[in-house]
Amino acid sequence: MGQSLTDRKTFYQVLTRKITILILVVSFFPMMLTTGILFYRFHLTYSEKIQAHISELVKKHTQNIDTFLSEKLGNIQYLARQFDTRQLSPEIFLKQHLKLLKNEYGDVFTDLGLVNKNGLQFAYEGPFNFENADYKDAEWFLKAIDKPFYISDVFVGLRGHPHFIIAVKVKSNGFDYILRSTINFGAFNSLVENIHIGKTGIAFIINEKGQLQTQTEKGLNPSIIASMKDRNSYKNNETIITEKQDTSGNNYLYVSSMLKNIDWLMVFRQDINDAFHDLWKTQVLTLVIFILGCIAILFVAITLPSNIIKLISSADKKSEVMNKQVVESGKLATIGELAAGIAHEINNPVAIMVEEAGWIDDLLEEEDLNESENLDEFKRALRQINTQGKRCKEITHKLLSFARKTDSTINDVQINDSVKEIVSLTTQMARYNNVLIKTNLMDNIPYIRISPSELQQVILNLINNAIDAMEKIGGEILIETRVSKIEKNHLLISIEDDGPGIANDNLARIFDPFFTTKAVGKGTGLGLSICYGIIEKMGGKIDVYSQVGVGTKFRIWIPFQVDSTEDTDNQS
């Protein structure tokens, strides 16, 4: 038995491990594979979406700056076509048109000037005193003299602060001139900086030499800026996206696009952490959900197998209980058959003995033994033999009758008759244990449709338990039957003793299979469990009340059918 229990525990442990491993493999592998694929695809897709979004913004901003420069160039070209020295003097022409430009565009145009082919500015309108300014050596003049128009890089020049020039070639009276205008650097710089994405996004412009053409915050890596100046890398107005690291070790996302009318490069820079903040925030949330899912799987993998093993163990125990009940029922059936056989065999010699005792009594009557001194004693002994023989015959008859009732056939039963029959069978055993059985049976009690043998089995078991409990001290057992006042249409059978009682700790388990307080070898613990099952099958119920030192009382309620005719008579 010990080896069997050890093997069962080992089996349960192995089964628990297998179920746990199966749950982990079936749950973790698909989840990790699916999460990994989705995580990678989401990262790739969202990164592309963010880069495409920033690229589109930079492209639109580049177009806005191109439009700004084209518009201002168009304004100056329009003035160049209107210039005619025969109609107005150059000074008046510049003055009138600068006023018109300021009225239309505000402070975007700072001044206007006319420069001859020798680089001398012979007419000027603006806030500075630049009449007769000499530009023959200025870089912008040298490049503008051979082109129909020119937009310079940002430089400091004579005025001492950053600015750039739009220059357009003018022909008048057979002479070539250059009409130049200074663009307000502050307005242009504000236009460039008017792109904001995230907390760290900034925009700036560099020329073909990699020099900044706008004012921006410090911290830009000159080598990174210089590496972006190659115009050949930009085709069909495309943007280029790169990730680079500055001198401090911070990673930045750079998005650059080339302007159309000038060799300037529009660049947007944003910290990688800032650019992909929402992505990483989502990834962290996904990771947290994944970890919670793993914890949930681990919890299930730990708790579910143990619960399954408990259910299996409980089912095994119930199966074992059923098997033992079947064995016990087989034993009871065998004992019943054996008792029937013994009762039958004893009944025949007892019957012969009674007949012979009667025959001897008849002989004594016929013989002339009146003068015998022992005649009365002979007659007394014969009466005693006859009486005890009839008693043995009655007992064996009842035992035989009870043993034959082993089936569960449903019949109309008068429970008082069943009680009396069981009491007559147990009276001798009760007397031997100094126990007195009393009955208080209600007259005219209704019949109930049940199995007589099963009811007798329940009553006999409860009486035997009471006798066993009082075998050392003796006592009384009271059996009562009546129509219940608590449960409608139920009969109540009460079996009460004044024995030692049952401890409160044991009351809750008294109907459990194999629970017994008897010594080892004196009880199987199945009696009350079987009784409980029989009463439940009958549609009734059984309970117990006990107090240590006072006694124990079992109550059985069994339903009965109400005669509809009697109900009609009672109502009338």
C-alpha cells in the first residue's frame, strides 16, 4: 500500500511537470514568435512612417523657402524690366519702387541699388549711406556680372551684420547695370526656423561649402554639415535621411533637401529619442504587456496543473471509494446469503426439536407419571424447550426474511413495520451490551414508496452505531416515527441515544467515506456514507445533532405521496 501511494505521488509529480511544460511550450512559443514578428514589423513600419512624415514636412518647407526666394527674385526682375533712365532718374525710380515693395512685403526688402559694370553703385535707396559704394571686388558682384540673375550666400559685408543679395542684370540705353536688393535676414531666418517637430527639432540652411546660412543654436557638428553639401546626391527634389552622432555621443536624425534656385541645402535635425518617442513609448507598453502576459502564463502553468492533479486525485479517490463500496456491497451480499443459508439450516433442526418436545409432552400425558416427583420439572423443561425453540425459529425466520431482501425493488412500505422488524433483530445484541431499545411509533402513518431492504439497512446501521458507542457504559435508544411538521409531506424517523456523543470536529465529516472514530479493524467508515447516499436517492435528507456527554440524535426525512382523494375530502 505504501509503495502504491509512493508510485501514485511520483505519477502525479511527473504528470504535473508534463502539463506545466506543455502549457509553457504551447503558450510561450506562439506568443514570443507572434510578439517578435509584430514588434519588428511595427518598429519597421512606424519608423518608416515617422521618417516619411518628417521628410514630407521638410520637403514642403523647402518648397516654401524656394517660393519665397523665387517670389523675391521675381519682384526684382519685374523692377529690372521697368527701369528706364529716359523716364525717371535712377534715384527716383529706386525710391518709388522700394516704397511699393515695403508696402507690399513689409521689411523683407531692406534697400535697392543700381551698380554699373565697374562695380560702382551709382544709385541707392535704403537706410544706409551706400551711394558710390564700390563692389568691384565683392564676391557677389563678380558672380552676378556674368549671369542674368544671382542670389548670394549670406555674408556680413559693409553693413556689419548677416544678409544676402538678390541681383538682376538690367539693360538700359545700351548699357548693362545690376539691380540689387538686400533681403532682411531676420525675416528669412524666421521663415527657415518656422518648422517645429517635437522638442529638439531644428531647421537650418547650408551653402555648397557647408557653411551655415541661418542663425541656429550651437552644437552643430561642422564635419556632419560639411558631409551634406554634395548636390549630386539630391535628385528629383528628393530628401535624404541619415542618422549621425555628434561629438557628445548623441544620436540625431538628419533630413535634408536641396533648394531649386540656389545651391543651398535645407536641413532638419532632431534627436533620435525625441523623433521616436511615441514609438519607444508604444514599445515599452508592448513590453510591459508581454511581461504581464508571461507572468499570467507562468501563474497558469503553476496553478492549473496542480488544480488538474487535484481533480484527478479526487476522481481517483472517488473511484477507489466506489470500488471499495462495491467490494463492501459484495461482502454484505455474501454475508446475507451465508446468513440465509445458516438460518435455513438451523431452522430445520429447531423445528424438529420443537416437534419432539411436543411429542414428549404428549407421551408424558399418556404415561402414568402422576406419582413421579419430577413430573412438574419435566413439564417445565419441555415448556422451556418449546418456548426457546419457537423463539429460535422466529429469529431465524426474521433473519432469513431480512437476508432475502437484498434487492432495491420499490414497494409501498409501512415504516413502523420495518422499524419493528429491525428492533426485533437487534434486541438481543442490545441487551447483551446493556442497551435498552424503546420505540414511539405514530399510528396510521402514511405508506412510502421506497426499497424496504435499503430502509432497513439505514435503520440497522444507525442502531448498530448507537449500540457500539454505548457498549461500555450502556444506555437507551429511542426510535420515533411521525409525520414531519417542518418538512411538508415528509415522514420523520428519529433515532436518539444517550451515549457519549460526537465531538464537534468530527460532526462535519461524519458522512464522509472512510471516516470513522472506531478502532482499527472495527469499522470501514462506509456505513454512514452509504446511509447518506441511500436517503439522498430516496429524495430525503438526513442530519445529526450531537453533544459530548449528552448523546446523539439522527433524523431522517423521507417524502410520501399525498392521496388526492384524501386532499379533496379534507378541503370539502
